[in-house]
Amino acid sequence: MEERELNFAKEILQGRSASAVSDDEVLAGAERLLSGWMAGDLKMERPKLYDHYALLLAALLRKVASLEERVKALEER
């Protein structure tokens, strides 16, 4: 078990700006961190976890919009 408490966004961003990290990287990092946290393998800064959900939510919203565009294009064929 990770003893130090991890900061959700800092772990994903690794010192980069949010715009420099791809949505796929955000989603993969979030899945790893949240899975580890729920399994009890990782400790997270709980208040920070809630504050930084915006990073994950923004990536998910962009991914959904992209998938909707692809579905629409396929349906129009």
C-alpha cells in the first residue's frame, strides 16, 4: 500500500499543464488511481480528490463529444 497520500491531479499531470496532457492519458491515469484507491492500495488526498474530478470530467466530456461525432458521421453514410 502506498503510504503517502497522492494528489489526484498532480499524479496525472506530472508537472504539466492540463492542456499538455491528452484525454487518453487523463483517463488512463484516473482509472489507475481510482482503482488503486478503491482497492485500498493507494491513499488519496480525499479533499483534493473531489476538487480535481474536473480534470477527469472534462476528459470524459470531450471523449463523449468525439464519440458522438463519430457515430453521427457513421449514421450519415
